[in-house]
Amino acid sequence: MKEYELRILNIEKKEIVKKLEKMGAKLVHPEVLQKRYIFDFPNKRLRRLNAWIRLREIDGKKVELTFKQRGLNEDEEITLFLDNFEKAKLFLERIGLVAESYQENKRIRYQYNDIIFDIDTWPLINPYLEIESTSRKKILDGVKLLGFNKRDTVSLAGEKLFSHYGINLRKIKELKFSK
């Protein structure tokens, strides 16, 4: 499936929640912890294609296995739903993939029509809002509904997003919240 997304950085989470609720967006889930492993082949074959495999557990309940590939104007994402995070990790390792990193973040999700609004909190960087939908126009509609404009957005994601803050994500094997 093709995926379009933009981000608004350095947000105030409570302010964004108020705006989303005022415009009638529905809370899909309150803040949940997401744990993920990022996989590639030992020879970095996927990285050279600007792609990776993500194994993600959401709130200890939902498990997703996703192939992601960044494109110039859109991303490709193929997701399978599984029932066991640890067994899926073991399976990927047994077929020769290597877990390059482990990461945690916290996410609040809202939806308005077919626009997804994710309020993401990660260790080391400021919270941001990710707006995702099936077309660029719908994403920009979501940006406007919140009172922002295109100039307020970035298309940075993953390693490039962390680079924006001067952090080399490739050098961090475990990105976790301190307890």
C-alpha cells in the first residue's frame, strides 16, 4: 500500500489533543508503548534499497511485521499481523535477518475521516505529530484542519528525523525510555 505522511515537529501534546478533539477527530487509542526491532540482511541489502523490515509490538497486544521502502514522493508499506512478538523475532533471525536496533516510542492515535493523526514521543527528541493518509491532498487537508500550513511540516522520518536533532540513529542499538 502506498503511504503519504508529513510531520509537525516540536509540538505541545495537550494543545494538539485539544485541536483534534475540537475538530471532531476520534481517539483510536490513548498513549501506548510501542516496541520495535528493525531488521536487515547481514549484507545490508535492504538498506541499499532504502528499505527495512520492522517488527512492532503495540501496547503488549498487537504485533505487526512490516516491509517499508522509502520512495521519492511516497513510501511503500506491506504489513502482516501476527500474534507473538518474540516468536516473530526468532523466526526472522532463523531465516537470516539481523536485528540492527531496538526502539521504543509512545503514541496517541486519532482519526478524522481517512486521515490518521499520531502524536509520537521518542527518547532524545521532542514530541511530534505525524499526519498520514492515502494522498498528499488529504494530508494537507489535515494540516489545515489543525491550523497549520505546509511550511510547518517536514517529510523527515526515521534516521533523517533524528539527524535533524544531531543524533545518528544508526549508532544507537537500543533507544529506550529510562525507567
